[in-house]
Amino acid sequence: MKYLIIYSSKYGATQAYAEMIADQLKGDSQSQNVADVTLENLQAADKIILGSSIYMGSIGKSMQKFCVKYEELLLAKPLDLFINGLRSGDELADELAKAYTEKLRHHASQQAAFGGKVNFSKLTFMDKKIMKMVSKQEPQFETFDNSTNLSLLNEAELIRFAQQI
């Protein structure tokens, strides 16, 4: 089986997760940035996995546009969906429920939400400011001091997701 894992990643965490999933799969698997995917790539895949980080409650704009542009093709193939973000538990599940279109969510054989990662040195000035404000309001960030890295990745969930593909 030929798997195509398509990701939208601002700072690299979603790309790393896509590659981790690809490593778990048996068969021909390829992870590819959404900006680099071609119609030929999509048509050649037996199964498609879409993954995006969540910023301000939404998947990346490039992934949103991709899903609209290729919705018919995505609905014609086996599909799985994942997101990652800096929420946990019910909040992350709520973000997953809103991340992709209703048609894609209903078509997908599985959906998963993995915690996100922050590499402080990679953040833009504006994102550093946002993280500073958020870290004061969110209990899961109480040890985050805007100079260290943060990881909320649930690796067991990621492996479980990959094994179910």
C-alpha cells in the first residue's frame, strides 16, 4: 500500500510527527509538505493522511485551501486526519472536531489529536509575545518561561494512530 502523509507545519513539529507516522507504517510511505503536493502525488496514493498544527483555533491556511481544492479526490480515497496543538484533553478534542470540514471528518476512518511542541528559538517575535501572554493564562504552561522548549506530545497516541492506519 502506498501512503501519502500531507502536513502543514509552521515550525516543524507537525513535519516531525508526519515523519514519525511514516516510520511506523509498513509499505511505501512518504511525508510531504502541503505546499509541495501535486495532483499526481494524490492520485498515486492508496491512502492519504492529513496533519496540521493548530494556531488560534484553526489548521493552517495552506491546509485549509488544499482541503477545499482537493476535497473530491480526498473523499474518493481512504483518509485519516490528525492535528497537534498546545492544548490538552477536551480542549484539544474540541479543536480536532472543528479542524477539518465536516465531510472530511465523516469520511476519515480515524482522527487523532497529539499535543504540540514549542521550540522557543524558532518562534517569530510576535509568536514569542503570544506565547508569553498564553503562558500566564494556561496552567499547562506554568513551567514555560519563554526561553525553553515545551512538548505536550502524546507519543503513545501517535504510535496508536499510526498502527491503526
